[in-house]
Amino acid sequence: MSKGKHNAAVYILSSRTDMLKTALKYFYENWNQKYDYPVYIHHFDDIYEKDFIDEVKNEISDKISFHQIEYGVPSHIPESELFYNRRYLPYVVNSFPPSRLGYLHMEHFATNLHKFGDKGCPIKEMEKYDYTMRIDDDSWFKGKIDFDFFDHVVDKPIATGYTWNHEHWRHENTTEHLWKFYLNYLVKRGIKPFDIKDEQLRKIVIKNPASEVHIPKSLAMNCGNFNVYNVKMLLELGFEDWMDYVNEYGGLYKHRWGDIETLELFTRTMIDKPVYNFDLRNKGLYEPQLPGWAMAPSVKETDNRI
């Protein structure tokens, strides 16, 4: 086993206890056995017993660590405005009851990737790394990958397992008001449409009127379930200011905005073609879900205010 050459680490937010070990085995067999980057497992509730943790460390790697983190709905967001109360949306009616509050906590965790040590975010210890990689607890690394993922974020803010487009009505339900919010951010920060660095996003902003409600479907997105970050570069570009704006409004909790869309809009504003696409899904090397996929269970607490 060789040691990775970058000051980097991998992290996971896990709740699917029955899938985590399988996902880790594939991840190590097909990539991390070669590079041996440390892996930080985060979880909200006390769901991992010592015997399981010891088993994972003994059978896979002793550089895998488990960390229970606190979580909670931000105090400035009324319960009545949480996403699961938007019963006018088909996705909420069919698939998002109050018991899925944990998913909103997950989006807060995934999107606030720079707030190390804050409540509901990656642990403080991770701020020592220049680069981080986030994968899901059911990510399926299907075949051998013989290059270092972190090589591709030395000069880019994000690399991703694959890209995709918003082609399903459900994604309209989960990006409500995001486009207007983004355009308002540009105005508040004095960023003119022609100042947007990425050509595709610049053309979309110029073409699409402010009356649009949803993020345009034509915009290619990072996959989210397997992303690599140059955190220092993101912060230098002003990511903290953008996320403070997102958090103050509460879009992650009110509308179920995700890390995928918020990261894509910000980075495309600041850099032309900011995301390196590994394209692993088309190559048959990665799938976002293991066989026998199951929905992630929610948190035990129904409302625990930040």
C-alpha cells in the first residue's frame, strides 16, 4: 500500500449501517488500498457500535475513524417553512414526509463543506487538509481506478464522478426559487451577467429572465455523491460569502436545495469550466448506489435547533 501524495482526506456522512462496510470494501479494493488516504465516517446519532467499528478498522483499514456529530435546524427557520410542509409540491406529497428531516440535515452537512467543526458539519480535525473527497455510504466503486483523484483539483475547485442534467420534474420541486435567489446574489455583489466566467452559465443568465423560478435544465451538474474539493481555492473564490447568503435565507431547509446546485452555480460564476469530470459512470467504474439500494433512514430527533 502506497501513501497518497496530497494533504487530503475522504469523508462520508453515513446512516445506512447495513451498506457502509460493503461500500468501504469496494472503495478500498478499487482505489484507496493504493493511496491510503484517511477516511472520516460522520454520523448524526449513536448508530455504530464499537464491535462494528473495530471490525471495519481491522478488516479494511485502521485509518478509518468514526465521528458522531450534533445537528439541528437553524433557529431562524420556522418549522412551518421546512421543505416537508410545502404540500403544494408533488415530490413532498409523494416522497418527503416530516420523517425525512434528516435529509435536510444531510444537505446542510454536504453543502457547508468548509465549516469544519460547526454544528452539523464535518469535524474540526478535517480543516488541516488542503483537499477533501466526499462520497456517500452507498457509493459503488465497481472497478480498478489507477490514478489519484486529488491530482485533478490542484488547479480546479471541484472534480466529480460524473455529470448530469435536471431532466426530471422532481428536480424542479427541489430547486424552487433558487434561480431568483442566485440572480439576486449577483446583483447584491455587483456581478454583471457578462462578468460570469463560465460560458454556459453566462449565456443562460443573459438569456433567461429573472421571472424564471427553477434552475435551467440545460446546465450540467456535478454528481454530488462523489465529489473532490479544493477547499482553499473555494474559499479564495468567495465560497464562504455565498454560503453565508444561502444559510441566512435557509434554502437548504426551506426548499431542499442541494450541494449539487449551490456549488455549481457558485463555481461557474467564478471560474470557466470549474468542474473536472472523471466520467466514471460511462466508463463502468462507478455507480451512485450499491445493488440492493435502500433509502437512508432519518435522524432520531424531529427538531433540534442550531
